[in-house]
Amino acid sequence: MGPEQPLPLPAEFDNVDDYVESLLKFSTSSWLLQTLCGGVHVLDFYTRTPDLYSTILPQSWRDWFKSRDIMHVLDLLMREDLAQFDDGTPTWRDGPSPPADLVQYIKDVRRHLLARDFPPPGSGPQPERASLARHITLGMKVKKVHEVDNFARYLDKLTSEIASSGKEPITHLVDFGSGQNYLGRALAAQPYSKHIVAVESRPHNIEGAKNMDVLAKLVDKPLVMRNKKEYRALTGKGKKKKPKDAQASAAPDDAANEPAVEKEDAKPTTNGTTSIPAATVEATSIPTPALEGVKCDDDGCTVEHSETLRQEIAPKAEGTVQRDSKGSFVKDTKTSTTNLQIYSEGHGSVQYVEHIIKDGDLRPVINQVHDPSHIAEDKVTSTSATTEVPLDLTTVPKPKKVNAMVMSLHSCGNLVHYGLRSLLLSPEISAVAMVGCCYNLVTERLGPPTYKLPTLRPNHPRLEATANAFDPQGFPMSEKLANYPIPRPPTLDASFPNASVEPSGAKGLRLNITARMMAVQAPFNWGRADSETFFSRHFYRALLQRIFLDRGIVSAPVDASNFPDPVSANGHTSHVNWTPPNGRGPGLSSDGTSTPLTIGTLRKFAYGDFVSYVRAAEAKLVAPNSFCEVDPNFIKSKMDGLTDDDIRDYEVRYAERKKELSVMWSLMAFSAGVVEAVIVTDRWLWLKEQSEVEMAWVEPVFEYKHSPRNLVVVGVKK
């Protein structure tokens, strides 16, 4: 069970312990790696003095990059055979060879990247065509079909190997953060026929998954029943009113007041009769006073209440509002099963459970598990030719024993940590198989958190240094990384990229938000067209920040080294030159948090040229309903007088430095592969440290070109 090596080691290593030690040493001792992965923020690129490019990179590197096309740089970083430079070859691609220390740095990074080849060497032939039925893949893009098909096959093989090894067979698969339930839907259907417990904290995602079940024809579309008279009266549709004399000869009042019910989307069942599912919406009349707030369209009518009335009629929500793993606010409601569907072909099932995952304790979820194999025939209704739904969930018996595996396909942030910890906290969980993503949403265990969203990130380094927030669920999970000795960083000197370091007495490997955000890049998939697109976007945003600086909207970046307190590089350190009401100072609110200048995503046309980008960003920031916390009038007063010619002049003056930003971003994304290796290795190390875990390994389960986050972390309990 599992691959020969518990980690997909690079070709330079054949022993996992040697690789882990080398990875941790390189991650903590290379100041250039640490600077590129956590110390550079794109917004500071044209606003710092001296500039970041000349401060970080040696002169020999800059001279060589200046003479090379950006695609040559990308090829050298990720695709070129570096052995050709071992004998001191003077030329490469009709030009000088890259500097020796640059080649050595590239070698050091490459030798610490986890192998991502899929299928792994020695895994045997893979099926050429997808095994998923066409109706199951409805709504999936090519990338999602590739992921679901391969991961479903992998999980089926893993559960079979667990059963054949003499362990208790896996009875249920618990999907952490099921979303639209693409993976669960595939595993519940043929040929796998698994029992899926789809755990999701957001009700709209559960409803979306149910709608996908309808589109996939696993469940019939719910029947809509409407009061035809009132619907036509509200919408103005239907026949014109009859003259008064004609109305006088109409039917009696009692017959006229009889509500006419319009049935929509009624579909016959397999036996030819028309059935109404339990989810049927009964027709209700709308009171006349409510017509003032009614909005109607072809799908029906909705009543919009005033705020006062809405507060009066709104049911009091149970629980409190909390953040989920993605940082969104969700209602902390009681764990509940919202739906159970039994697939009559193959006898798999899907059970949707609404639950906020706050740690690895899955007992509230396990308590919701039903046994679909012991439901009386008279207690179910056929919603389609392939699916049955219990008439009453309270009559569905509980299974005698649950032996579950936690699975996830691209769980964001700490969800992978919670899933791995469920092996220890939940007796019913005997195995885990989780593919992670969104490392930028992972919290920090050993230091103050740094956030991607400026609304959550202090701008001033001293505020960051004095913060006192440590999440025990965050990174690193393993004690090895938490207690790893950290050397003292050398003096920043671009002429010595591999400067020696001395022990500092500090312990614990930390990764800030900038490093973790870069770890989700996929530079090995970059081509000329797509790389040029996002290089231009980064250039526009960095250059717009220069305009903001020149016009007094933001301050120059603050250098954290000017402060005596030890602070980790957390990227962008400018602040807005505007003091909020009752604020502590420019860019600082009354509680000391920063006031961000956030632009967000713009419409596609805005990226056509720099003038369009600046105007679109300006319009978004000064709009009355702007989500930006900075006063629109402040921004408008500072931007007044900026002409299109002024904007073009900025672009011309900084055009030659666009390549510098492209080179730096490429180096950052390439180097961040080491950060991902550290995060994945830490999760594997944590499993190995637990006495309850018998086996643990990591291996790729997708092709990198389709899905760059392709490493699954597997753990099997003793």
C-alpha cells in the first residue's frame, strides 16, 4: 500500500530523511530564497529607494537578464538542462552563458522541488479515456473532469487496498468542503457506488450541489405551484380585463375566488404517473398590503420587506457568526443533514450535511450519518430513474458502525490540517486522503498572522511585530518544523547571494502571507502569451502605485529594518495619507488597523492599455458605493488634473523597467516551489509523528499541466 518512497523525491535524493534535512536547511539559510519568497511585494517595485531590483539581485545577474528575452529566462529557470553549464560553456542561445552563481541558485531550488510527474514512475499504464459517465461530468470543465476522474479512481483503489490488507473496510467517504459535490457525485455513481457524506458550511453551496443533481438528471426538477390569478395580476400578464357588463354575467363570486393553480415542470415518473416530490412548493396567496414591495418576473414574484418589517419577521438565528476556512462569515448553526439521496444503480448514496469545520472533531458529522441500505421500500420515493430519497429522514436508521475516510479535492487553507487531525480526534475516521490548495489562507502557528487582504493586515511593521496572535491549528503542524533552529540572517548584500549565516537561537520555520501566496503559482505552465498578460497586469498595478505616491495618496514604503523590533518581511508597507474619522493617524483607524487602498479585479477591457487601467481603477475608487474604505473625495482631489498624456508619460518612462518586474516575478514564482514543498512535507511529517498513524505518504494524483496542486497527503490509522 502506497508508493516505494513516502515523498515524491527529486532525482538528486534517494533517502527521504536526507531530503527533509536538506530542504529545511536550504529554506532557512538562503537569504535570497527568503527574500524572493516573502520579502518582495509588487506594489513596492517602483516606489522604493533604492529600488528592489538592484538591491536584491547581483549586478552580473541584472546585466545578463537585460540582454535576454523573458522566455529565455523562464526556460533557464524551469526547463533547460543545467548540466551543459558545468564545463564552463561561454555561450548559450546566441548569447553569453548565465552567471555561475545564478546557475547554482537555480540548481539549489530545483533539487528541492517535489517530483510532480503523473502518473508516477512504475505506477503502470493508465486508462486513456475518462471512466465517468457523461451525465456525471455535467458542469465540469476539462480541468475538473481530469481531477475528479483520476482522484475518484485513486480513492477507489486506496479503499480496496485498505480492505485487502486485513483492515476494516471503509464504509463512508467524508468529503471536507464538498462545494458543488463534483467528486462525491462521481464516487456515489457507478462504477464506484460509494456512500458519500458531503460536508459543507455554506448553505448556498449545498443548494448549488442539489441543483447540479437536477441538471445531471439524478433528481427531478422540483414542481413549482403558483396561484395563477395573483401571478397574472402582479405581473400584468395574461388576458386583458373584460368589460364590466361582461363581468356581471361571469361566474358567481365563490367560483371566481377559487384559486387556480398552475403546475410547472411536472414530469412523469418511470411508471407513467405524475408525482409531486416532497420538495414541492405549495401555492400561497400574497396579502394585498405587501404588493408595494413585490418584484415579479417570469420565475415568479418575490416580496421585498422594509428593514423594520424584515427584522420583525426574520426568525432568530441559532448560534453565532463565525469565519469558515476561507475567511468568510457563516452562521454557526447546528450540524444537520439537509438531504439524503440513494443511487439505485449500484446502491451508492450522497448525504449532504451542513456543518462548519472548526477543527478535526467530526463527531457531530458522524452522528448525522444514516444507513441507506436499511430503509423500507414504503419509506422512499423515486425522484428519478436512478435516485431515491427518503420520505422522512427521521425514519432512516443509523449504521451500526462507521469506518470512514476523510477526503478532499483542493481543500483551502487549514481544511487539510483539520482533516489530518480528524484521525486523532474522531474514532470513526481511519484514513485520510487530501489534496490541498490556497496556501495563502493557511494560518500561522508560531508568529503573528499576515493577511493577503489589506483589511486584515496591519500596514505598520511595529504593529505587526507587537501583534500577539498564534493559531495552534496553523503552519507548521509538525514538531520538527516548529522546533527547527533558525540561523541569523546575513546583512543584505546583493553581491553575496549565498552569504554564510550563524545560529540565532530562534526556533521554528515561519512562512508569511507573501511566501504562501506565491506558493500557489504554476510557473511551469507559463507560456509566452499568458505570461505576458499577467506581467502586464503586475506592471500596471505597480506603476499605478507610483502615481499614487507622486500625487500624495500613499506614502513611500516603510523599511522594517528601521525599527528595533524583529519583524518578518510581510511585503507591502506603504500607508494611505488619509486619516479616517477618529483614526490614530494617516492610514490608521481608531483601533490601529490599516485603512487599505484596495482596487480588486477590474473588467477585462481595463487591461487593454495603461490609460484604460488607470481610469478604470480611478472610477472604481471614487464611486459613491465604492467598497474601498478610503474617502472617495480624498482620492478624487488628489487625482484631479491627471491627464491621459501624463499617464502615457509614466508608461514611457518606466517601460524599460517592466522587464525588471517580469524577471523578479518569475524568480519569485519559481523559488516558491520550495515553499510548497515545505508545506506539504510538514503535513507528512506531522502524520509520521503521530503514534496512532501506521502509514503516511504523499504522491501526485493529477497532471501538473491540468492541475498544478496535484499532491495528495495520505494517512492510514493503525
